[in-house]
Amino acid sequence: MRFRLLLASLVGLLLLPVLSVHACGGLFCQNVPVDQQAERIIFTINDDETISAYVQINYTGSAPDFSWVVPVPDVPEVDVAEIESFDELSLLTAPIFIPPMMPDCAPIPVMAMAESAMVDDEGDVEVLASGAVGPYFYDVITSPNPQAMISWLRENDYRVEPEMEPLIAVYNDEGMVFLAMKLQPDEGADDIQPIVMTYPSTEPMIPIRLTAVAANPNMTVLTWIFAEEQAVPTNYAHPVIYDEDIRGSFGSFDGTNYLTLLDQTVDLYSGRAFVTEYAMPTSDLRAQRPQDTLVQLLAEKYPYVTRVIGRISPEEMTVDPVFTQDADMPDISNVRDLSEMDAEVFWQCGDTPFPQVQYDASVVPEGFE
């Protein structure tokens, strides 16, 4: 019993950390070196037809090399948040597994340690807004000429590499404006904080195509959406990982095969899939740290929160995921009580076959390619 409780606790904790990165975890950033392994985003769907996006930026490098550019539908309000809010929300919503008791036939467990876990005339460019917030300077720009905008960004010390240029043109053609941010001269890389953007929109969207420039294979995209109802993807598959497929796995850092199942499931849809790990009324969300007011404020203001996770590689980042609300979806707890499963099956005794996930056409949205 002691091991069972310990494993349940460790699994809940080990799923929490975002992998350490050596670059930024924003939606589109450029620095040296490029190494984006994970991205964490908090969206709120506001009652005034705006979206607020809280984006964690993970960066290690010199301050002058840092810049961050992201397409948004309109000129945003810009602010900063604390990274502890992301950690707290991860803690409260991460999957927790309660396994069955280990049978005598199970191997002796060896607990693995988790590694530490995101040229034309410049006169064509219109600066829609500028300012300073937290450690950053920022500009919001637009132009009918994407090359003029690229030149303006470079002239104003925002890094734009050649492979980014066609992506900027694509978002520009779709009517997006661009928020560009850089550190103020007296600020260092240690001063980087999550960015908060609020802009007119009714459905959260992740501009994943630009993320491809700095992304690693199988990059984790962890997203929370605070709203009136549960949020679901409209243009990505929405598969389920079933309890009966979960097995104990002493060689994995989370104690189960859950992350393997996640990768296998998402791969069936060529990376275009999000799995819901938590979807509950915010009355069930209990912040643990009194000083972390953001999670408390969000829980008080919005009645529902959804946590979705994706795993996607750069070559699969061809469509920006969009989310909408669906009041008909059932609640999903992050606690998976597997204690009634056949213990020999769960702990893979004897010749127990390993589960194989299957493609499910019913979770694919209309128009999915």
C-alpha cells in the first residue's frame, strides 16, 4: 500500500514540469541557439469578445539576442505574469494515476528519476502601438508589404532569420498584425517573464506554423482555456486515451506508459491532435500557494477550465489549432483510478499483450486533412 500511494504521488508530480529548454517557449522567437522543447499557454475567453493569452517564455542566452514576435488578430493590450502561475496550474491539473496493488509476479521496481522538465521602403510599415511593460520594450506593427515589415523588424533590433520570412508573409496575408518584444537595455535573460496579450477574438488560436522555426521534434504544447464551458479543438483531432490501455512502466519517468500512449495516439493523426487531460468547473480548482493570485483570480472569474496537451513536430506544424466551447462535453477529472484493473494485466505479468491504440474517425473534425 505504501508503494501504491508513493507511485500515485510521484506520477502526479513527475508529469508536471515542462522540460528545460535553451531557447524561448514563445509562439515565435529567434535567438541562438534555437531549441524549443515545450510550450505552455493559458487562454481566457472573455465576455467582451476578447481573448487573453498568457504565454510562458523559456530562454537562456544573452539579453541582446532575445526577441519575440507573434501574430495576433488586432492590436493587443500587453502585460506580464509570473511563471509560478503556470507551475501552480500544472500542479493542480496534471494527470494522477492510482494503480492496482502490485502482484507477486511484477518485477522489482526501479524508480527512474525525471530529468528537469518552449528590402523595400520602410515607410510602408505602420506602428500601431509601442510601449514598455515589465522587462520588455514592444511594438505592434502592420504593413501591406511583408518585406517592408521584415526590414523594419531587423532595423529595430528584432531578429528575423530567412526561414521565418515566408511565414511572416503568410500571417500578414491573413490580416494579422505583429507584436514584437525585446528586453530593455538594463534587463537580463533572468528577468524574462511570461507575456500576457489581450486582443479582440472569440476563439483561442495558437499560431503553430511560426513555432515550427524553433521547435524540437515531438514538442509538447500544454494549453489551459478558462471559459464558460469546456473547450475543444475545431480543426485538430480530439482523441481519448482510455484507462484500460494504461500500464505500469518502471522504466518511464512517470511510472506508466501514459506518455508513450500519448505519442502513439497523436502520431495517428500526424501530430494534429489534442488530448484533454482535465476539464472541470473552476470551483474544483484549489490554488495551493496563497501568493499566487492569478490562478485564484482566473478560477473566480471563469466558471470552467480545460487542459489539453499535444505533441507535435516541426514538419507537422502546418495548421494553426483553434478552440471553441462545447457545453455538451462531459467533465474530465485528472485523477485516473485504475485500482480495480486486473493487477497482472496492469503490471504486465507473463504474456500480457501491450495495448495498441487505434485511429478513431469519430474524433476527427469536418474538413480534417
